[in-house]
Amino acid sequence: MLNFLKTNNLRKVYARHTGRDDMPEALRKQLEVKEAYQPETLISNNPFVIFDTETTGLHLEEGDRLLSLGAVKMTGGRIHLGDAFYELIDPKGSISTSSIFIHGITPDIASARPHISDILLKFLAYIECDVIIAHHASFDMKFLNHAMRSCFGFSIQNRVIDTALVAAWIQRMEEVELIAPESCHDTRFDAIAAHFGITANDRHTAFGDALSAALLFQRFINILNKNGVKTLGQLVRIAGVSIQGG
Amino acid sequence: MVEIPYNKIIEFLRGIVPFNELPQEVLSGLPQKISIDYFPRESLILEQDGSPCDYLYIIQTGAVEKTVRKDDVDILLEYKAENDFFGSASLINRTGPAFNVRAYEDTVCYLLPKETFDELMQNHAGFHEHFAIRLSKLAYRLKKARTGIFAPRGVSDTVVFRSDDYLFNVTAGDLVKQKPITCLPYQEASFVAKLMAREGVGSVVVVDARNCPLGIVTKSDMTNRILATGKTGSEPIRTIMSAPVFSVAPEELCFNVLFKMARFNCHHICVVEGKSLSGIISQHDLIMLQGSNPLAVINDIEKQTTVQGVALLVNAMDRMVKRLLSSGASSKEIAAVVSECNDHLTRKIIALTEEALREEGIGPPPVSYCWLALGSEGRKEQTLRTDQDNAIIYSDPEPGSDQDIHKYFLRLAQGVVSSLKICGFPLCKGGIMASNPQWCRPETVWRHYFSSWINEASPEDLRNCTIFFDFRPLTGDAVLAQKLRTFLNHNIEKNRAFLRHLSTNALYNGPPLGFLRALVVEKTGDYKNELNLKMSGLVPVVDAIRVLSLSEQINATSTLNRLEAITRKKLLSKDMAEDIKEAFNFIMLLKINHHIMQKEKEIEPSDYINPKALSKLQRKSLIEAFHVIRDLQGELRVRFPESI
């Protein structure tokens, strides 16, 4: 019931924001996400999308924007390289979608890259209703949702898991020194990856980093399982990232 | 979508034989087919006789062990580590895995699906051939494991060596034993049949007037193509020979020979220099090469009548060691075979030298004597040809006659030592050889040496003890050696304080373990960043075990036999003894492997090794081994508190 109200709400937000009511297929999928979430599903069987973003800088408020978006899929603990996602984004193109619907053209037509809204739609089609995972996910989600809201008026509805939170939890449980104190975003991931003997993929491409994060999460599944964390619901409780705004 | 940057994965694949054979565009297409799986340590990845594999498993990080279960015991087949793969046999044969594959460390594998694998096998000859050969090697290992040549796991000596096979080390020329039997194309079949019978061969090469091979005739050709088709013996041989024949140059590797045989499905390959035939290799020759046959080498030694003849067999011995190593033999087995061969060789040399002295009119040995093997030779721990360490003990002569008798044995010793040198056994730099007047002495003098070393125990005396107390009779009157051993045991019993000195000496060298399991390497000099396997690994074990064994009047000289005797006397726990055995064996194998590799690169063999150059698994095992040695030294320290 609540879900239905929420779904209806999303439609309204979209219509208000874009001035249209024909939601593209990928966006309509977003309406089903909440319904699809089954907290009792075993982590070991559940499909996940592990992703990473690259941005022009660290500060959204100062105009930094998304540069690239990479992701891999995992099912049954296995990463499928063939089912990967990688897009480069033209950072200048982050303008409101309503104008694009009116003009029918993107402002930066000279650029070979599709507009951010197209990329977001592709990404939404790729992730479907899966739980999505990133390292320090709130950072990536801030940029992604900013773009989402400016294009479609609402945020990504999928459940988000932060591998850094999983790592912190494991550190508490197993009393292992996973995270070097007072280190920045990158070295933290590097330190954790090094601890688990994950050989670096192409660092600092969104795809390479997404793959590294996936390799890390692959190991976490096993450790979590040993510590009694077996279901999606439990995972979300220890490492879920709350999504701000509608 | 933008092209996905799979570069790292493609690079990784390109580093793996036989993926390196694939063209770039094929390689670039592979990552899309691959999935990545993770197996925590000790999880079972493939199950023996389970369902056939759906993937080729390429190890990206970690290591796995292959074991065969037989009569409820797991027999270790081999380890596979990074950049290696498994599952190919099951994939190719579509049968359940013939062994269990278990993660030995936390392991990440790239999974290449069956369809993709099949496609590569079909379209890329190099790729296909690699797996065909791999399969036959694996079948060989499996067969050995099942017939119990490999020790059961747990009891087994850990072999962590990639088997560098004879295929890549022996050349076609090495394999040619004798001049091939040939005939001309127009000669009659009956003539060739008689030739085969007379020469006792199964095949004859048909050559032209310039000795260029044209074809080959085998016994079965005779039956199938003459008798079975009703032709007569007057048929010219060219009408029934198999042609063309395939040839290789003498310097080509056996791998290429096997490769050609497989590709052209033929049983014989000609070895040609230029165009002229110099030999023939059969499939049987290659099969024989795969097994190691020390008996054949020993027989060959026995047949020799000259020192030069013996010296020529030395290379065959080296090859044998290499084969033993790659077939997964333990260091004990290798050392036993090498000692056996060296013993035979030395005895042969001594017999030849005695004979030469007789022929020169100097006559036979004037009194009974015994040739003593010392040091590593005395312990039967020689692996390759190491420096000579030997001595002569002879019966106490009648008073006054010693000078002539000493002169005879010195002359014998000089002859033996120089012949051994010709056979590749370098002279001892410290002069510990029977040709040194000091070490060619009657019983009384030897007893005097031993008792003064035990009583005085100066650093030099103690050094001598570590070499001489491992003596073993090699040829001649073994009673002389036995009497000396009994004397030694009594003397030590009377003077137990000596053991403390010897123990202090044994603790002088220790394993190079630093803080937190790190390996300590040389900081400067020629061997910077390297560590000495012999001095920091083997010597401490040998020395410690010697002290313990002398303290219990154990007569055995080989370290592992001593260890067994010590354990029976409950000086060490069974578990500890097992660990020491594993550690000793592992370092020994590492050393043998290292020496063989250096020899191949024509570098002077040294005992220094760079731990970084070892595989992860080897390095880990080495650290474990050093810890065991440290524990052993601790035991020794407790039992024989340091002398001041």
C-alpha cells in the first residue's frame, strides 16, 4: 500500500519535473524496485551490481560532475565480465532534461558522447531492480542522484550497499586491521584490497575500480557468511546506505 | 556503450602459456566470456569423479592442490599457482575430474566456459597441442599416483616444483644412441628382412646414395605390405616403405620431436645433419626417456674399463637427476639414487686404479684398507657432484714397514682423486682427500686423531668432526671402519662435555628469520638480497641431528636415518621429526632445483637464492621450514646448554 503511494508519487514527481507523463522503460523499472526487494534472499544467491564512478572532483556543490560510470554484475558469488557496463560522460552536458525534451537535441551535439540522461537510462536498464554496491557508496550516490534529480526529478530507488561499511563491520567482528586510520578515500580502498591480496585492476578507471570492488565484495560474502550474515536484510542493516530525498 | 577496458585481463591472459599463442583479436574477445569466482582456502573446487567441468579454471591469485583419493588416502599430485590452470582434462575428455582440486590458499579463478575453450582448441593448433601434451603428462602423473609411487599426502615430501620436463631439456641429438641401420631403395625386401634380423632392429631407414632419408620400413610393414598382400621377398623396398619420413636437427628439443610425431602421427623421426641421416628416434625412445632408470646407468658404469669411459656417463647421471626431480621424487630418493651411482662410480675408479698399479708392477695393496666417504658423501646427501671428501684407513702395519705401505696407499689415493676429478668431482679446497698424507693413515693414527679432537675440541677440531664423523666405508675392508666407529662412540661416551662444544658449534649457523616471519637476506656484496640455502637451512639441521645422534651412539650417518633413530630413542617427538624431515627435504629439493637451473644457464652453482624469485608457495614453505629449524635448534640448546 505504502509502496503504491510511493510509486504514484514518483510518477507525479517525474511528470512535474519533465512536463511529460510517458516514462521511458528503464525509469518505469525504478517503480518496481521497492517491490522487488526481498530481505530474506540469501546473499550468496542474490544478484548484485558493483559499480564505481569517476568525477571531475570531490565537490558537487562547486560544480564537479560525473565523468564515467563502470559496473560489473555478480550472481551466485561469480563476477561476469561479459555483462559489464562502462560509459564516459560529458561533464558539460548536465542541463535539465525538460529542455532536451523540448528541443529534442542535446546542447553539446558536437560531442560523440550521449547525454547524461541517456547514460543514466542505460545504467538504470542495466541495474534493473538489483542491489547496487560501491566502495564509499554515498559519495558515488551523491553525484549519481544529483544527475538523476536534474534529469528525472527523483533519485535511484535501488538498495545501496557500501563495501567500506562492510569492511568496517568485519574489522569490528574479526578484529583485523583493515583500514589504515586517517587515510583518504583511495588509499583506504587500496589498503583493504591489499589486505585481501586483491591484485589491482586498472585503478582510476570506473570499470577497473568497479571490478576491484567486486573482487573485494566476493571475499566479503564468505567472511560475512562465517559471521552469520547470510541474508540481504542483514547485509542492508550493517552496510546499507540511506538514500536522501525522493 | 564505450569499449570496456579489459586491457589488464588481456595482458594477464597473454602471460599464460598457451594463451600467448593466440592472435591479439582472439585474445581481446576472451574477457567477455570470462566469469570470476572466488574460493576460500580449503574449499573444494572440483570433485574427483564428480560431474565434468564446464570451465577451464585459470588461477588469477592463490594456489590449489590436486589430490587423488585412493583407499581413503589423499595422494598429493601437484600444486598449481598463479598463472596456471586446471580442469582441462575433464573438459577435453568430457569425463568427471580424475582428482580433487582444493583451494590451498584463498584463490580467485578466471572461468573460461567450455564452448569458448572448445572453439580455441578447434581453431588454434598451438593451443591444441599444448593441451594434448599436458594431458599425456597428467595421465602419467595420475598413473604414478594410483600405483603408489607417490607417498600419501601428509606423509609426503612436499614437492612444490613445476615439473620442468625433459621435453624442454633433452635434444634430439642426445637421444640418438647408435648409428641407424639403413638400406637403399632398390634393395629387395628379403635382404632388408635379413638385415633387421642380423642387427636386431625393428626398423630400417631407406636412404639415397648421399645418405639422405627417403622412407622407413618397419617389421609390421614387412608383414602387412608383403606377406598380407601376397608379394614376394624380391619386391624392391621402395614400394613398401613409408614415405616421406619426418626429420629434425640434432639440436632440436625433444618437445619438437614429440610435437612432430603427434602432428604427423608417425612412430619414428629421423635426426639429420644437413640432409644426411645421423640417427633415428622412436616413440619408444621418448617413452623410455620419461621414466628414470638408475639401474641402466649403474650397469653402464660397471661395463667401463677406462676412466674416460666412466667420465662419459656423468651427463647421463645428471639427466637422470633432473628427470627424478621433475617426476616428483623426494630429496631422499634423489640423494639415494645419486649416492648409489656415485658409490658405484667411485668403486669402479678405485678398482681401475688398483689394477693400473698392479700393471705398473707396484703390486696389490700391501695390507687391508678401507676407502672412507666423508661429509655429504658419507651422509649419502650428495645431489649433484660436489667437492670430494674422502680418506683411507688401513690396518696397522708391522713396525718399520709403514713408510712403504703409506707410500702405496698415497699413490693409490692420488690416482683415484685425479680420476674422480676427471669425472667432474672437484678437489676439496680444504685438502680433505685421501691423497693428502694426513688423511691416508693406519688405524692407530685415526684413533689418535679422533680422540684428540674430542678431548681438545678447538674450533678447527670441531670443524673436522663435522666432516670426519660422518664417515662411511665405500670399498675395501669395512671392519676397519666399524672398529673406528665403535672407538668413536666409546670416546664420546667417556667425554660427554664434548657434545656441548659440538652443540655450540651446531648453533653457529641459524635460519635467516627476521621479525614477523620475514626472511633476512644479505644486505651487500655479490649475494645482495639473497640467502644461503645450505648454510642457513641444511647445515643447521645436519649439525643438530649429528650432535643428537652422536650422543646416543647411533651409527647411521645420513641425516634422515639419524633422525629416525633419534626419534625411536624418543629424543624428539614424532611430530617434530616429521616436520624436520619435511623441512630438510624441501630445502634440499629447492637447492637441487636451483643448482640444475644454474647449470643450465651455465652459471657456477651457488647455494644462494633470492627468495623473491621463488613462487609465493615456495616462499611460504621456505619460511615454514626455517621455523621448524629454529625449533630444532631450540631443542638442542635446551639439551646441551652452551659451553663457555
